[in-house]
Amino acid sequence: MKLLVDTHTHTVASGHAYSTLRENALLAAQKGLEAFCCTDHGPGLAGSAPDYILSVLQGVPDTLEGVRMIRGCELNIKTYDGGVDLSHKYIEKTEFLIASMHEVVIAPGTEEQNTAALVGVLQNPYVDAVGHPGNPHYPVHIEEVVDAAKRCDKLIEINSHSFSHRKGSDRICPQFIRLCKQKDVRITVSSDAHICYNVGDFEDAVRALEAESFPEELIVSRDLQAFREYLEERKRRICQ
């Protein structure tokens, strides 16, 4: 399985990452990627860039070092009903949005609360995927989250970084993979790179997907053509 789009990467604008946008683009090109999303953290996470960083991204070329750069953000879920930390003024400037739960923004709740947060944020028309939902610090009712993604025609992120950096994710992520396959729910696969050398690093996620014989047609990040088709679908959804 060869995936050509990385939908979750960070730059120095996130405050705790180490590489510039150009450095990420250079490594993406070296690794043969066709596109990557710049998804720096929303302003609710201490040390991250202010919300106007998304306006700055509007002046960046669509293609960097021969690789398509997609303007995005990793929103922080800040309430158990799925509220996020970025105003509509800036949300509408994005091309792709991930929404995730982080301990420094929202304390881990009960399974019911964590599930409600993910289900709620999936109902936001601008949000495309829930980020690292296999994080064991935020236990959820997995089937409810997958069913919500199905109803909303949204994506479940399979975050390769989680397998090695969020202890216990290697047991939970395969459950998401299995249910997404069973229910024909689309996914996106990401590196969650915080340094340029990890851009396009999908090894752990791909291993888990191949173990479940996951169909590539359900992976919107498999190549740029498939991802462009999803982005066009996104535009139609938002305009409804």
C-alpha cells in the first residue's frame, strides 16, 4: 500500500514542532508525496499560532517544491458537545480541517462525554475528520463515532504517529479500522509529523491497514486525485 497524501503535519507555527513549511514541502517532495496538508494547531493550545496564521497561509502558493500544499488546521475540541477553538471567520478560509482532543485544552471525560464531543464535532460542516480518535486517554464508544462519521459522510483519521507515541493506540486503532471497513466509512491516513523528516511516515498505520485488508478505495488520502475529489465534495457540502 503506497499513500501519496499526508493530511496532518505541523510547522514551527504550532509552537512545539521543529520545521518550517518549506522544509516540510522539501521532505514531502523527496519522499514522492503528491500533496500534504499544513494543519497547525488551533489557538486553544498554549504556544500555538494565533488564529490569523490561517490568513497568512492564503498568500502561500498552492504548490511548494512541486508538491500541492493544502491549507488546513488541527482544531482543538474544547467542549463535550464538540465546540472548537477557531472562529468561523478563519474556519471558512481552510481547505481541510481535523478536530482533535488534547489534554491541555480539554480534560479526558467519561466514555459518554468523549464520544459526544467527537460525534458533535463531526456535525460541523467544515470539519473533515476526527484526529487520532484511537487515543486511549479519551476512551470512546468506537461504533458510535464510526456511525456518526458515516451519517455525516466524514472521515476517521488513522494517525500513524499514535501507534508509537500514544501508548495503547495500537490496540484501539485496529478497532476503528475494522469497523470502518465493515461499515464502508472513509478514512484518511496521516503522519502527524512535528518535524520534516516524519512527513509521509505512514509505516505503522499501513501495517495495521494491511493486516485488516482495508480497501484502498476507502482511503481518501491514497493519492492527489482521490483527495481532490474529496475536496470538491467538501465544497459542495459547505455550500448546501
